[in-house]
Amino acid sequence: MDLEDLEPRNMSRPPKDLSRWNIEDLEMYIQAMTAEIDRARAEIDRKRGVASAADALFKT
């Protein structure tokens, strides 16, 4: 077993210090984060669809 196996997979990161960012960078950051949220939601929907299909297949 590697020591890496014992470390948490989803380590939270401290929030970024946004106080020094200019308005344009903040707007671009929001756009990038919104795109990432949309991507995560699409993956959740995909996984729910797979789970629903599996449930339907194995229901008696």
C-alpha cells in the first residue's frame, strides 16, 4: 500500500484571495467557474441516468 492511498482524495483548498484581482479577471474567473459548475452538473445528470437505467434493469 502506498502512502498516497491513505491521503484524502478530495482535499479542500483554501479560498483564493480575490481582493487584488481586477474586475475583468474576476469576471473571467466567474465565467470559468460557471463553466466548471455546468460541466459537473452534466456529469451528475449522466451518472443519474446510468443509475436509473441500472435500477430499471435490476428491478423485479
